[in-house]
Amino acid sequence: MNKPPAYGHGQGDSPYCCFHPRELVVGVCAHCLKDRLLLPSSRAAAAAAANGPHHRRAAPAAAGGGAGGVSIDVNGLKRRGSGRRSWVRVDAATGAAEAVEVAKPALMRRLDLPARDLRLLDPLFVYPSAILGRERAVVCNLERVRCIITADEALVLREQDAEEAVRRYVDELQRRLVDRADDLPFEFIALEVALEAACSFLDSQVPYHQWRTFVRVSSFVFLLMALVHLMVCAYCAVSLTDFVLSVYARIELMTGLLPTLILCIW
């Protein structure tokens, strides 16, 4: 009785695969090996889809007695961006300040803000300065001050590298609320203090940028002077070369006329 051909090998002395006649077999057919590797993966994917998107089960152990898999439940995993952040809350009526921790979904439900507006205040991202006016709140991203202003309160985001700016903003806002003599709404006062804080921060950066500009301009002037010096040296070298060549030409001329002068004198 003839033995059936092995999977991925030629039949008898034939160098070609019995399942892929056009494939020259050197050891094991590449197409057969690929089919055998893709078949278990497709079965595992179908089993995972049947079990549901939120629960994964490990594939059954191999026949050789391998270690069993561990089921992973992704329902309990923490969602990205849903962590609680530290804020400083300033009350519009009393001016009292307190540290609170509020999660992003809670702010979205409380202030009716979309996620893209709160992403503007995320310190992990870099956005330009902006002021967004919404129906129930004003979202401000002004240099070192990131806050949400409503009619009843102001929430200032606390950052590790901007603690001093947050403290100055809160102190100035409390002072304005205590000393105010007009009937300006709280939103205007808080926004004015935020704009003044941003302007003060930019003013404090002016000397540093002036010094950097002076250093860059000084370096450019030094390079320009060095270039002019090189150009003058090159012009002098060209002039000296021309003078030497002219003297050499005159010497050659005098050398050629010297026999004639000797004969005339003789």
C-alpha cells in the first residue's frame, strides 16, 4: 500500500510539492507552511470574536501538555484620560479657595463641555493660547494659567511646574473679589485676571529673549566681520599676485632685450 504524501513535501522522487505543483520543494513547501500557520490563528480570532469584545479567553493548551492561558477582563482597565486631576476652586460669592480633585467625565457632565475643550487644558499636549466661550463656561489656556470659568466658580488646573503662577492667580482673583466696587460679572473679573497673569509672564520672559537676541546678533556681527576680513585678505593677495606677475613680465622683457643692448653698445 502506498504511503500518502507528507504535508508540504514532494511525492516520491518529484522535487515539486504535491499540493502546489508549481512550487519547487527544498525541505518544506513555503505555501503549505504558511497555510498551517494561518489556520490556528484564524480559529483563535473566530473564537475571540464569538466570546465578545470585552473578554478574552486563552487558547486551549497544546496536546503536549503546555501551560494553560489566563483570561483577561478588560472591563476593569482604566480608560485613558479618565483620571482625576487636581484643581483649585475659587468661589464667586465668597472668594474662598479650596483644592479639589475632579475627573474629566464629571467635568464634562457638570459643565456640558465636549472632550476636545478639556483636552485643550491637558498638560500632556501642547496647544497655543486660546479662549473658548461656551454656553455654561469659558475655557482658558493662557501660558501658565489653565482654568475653567463659570458664573459661580473658577477651576484652575494645578501643575507641578506652574504652582507659583497658579498661586498668584488665585491670590489676585481673591483680592479683586474682595475689593471690587463695580457690578462686573465674575466671569469678566476672572478672565481679566487670567489675561493679566499671561501678560505678566510674557513680560518676565522679555529680558531673557533680549539677551538671547543680543548673543545671536553679536555672533552674526562677528562672523560678518571675519568674512569682510577674509575678503580684504583675498583682494590683497590678488593685487600682490598681479604685481608679482607684472614684475616677472618686465624682467623677462629686459632679459630678451639685453643681447640687443649689448650689441648696440659694442
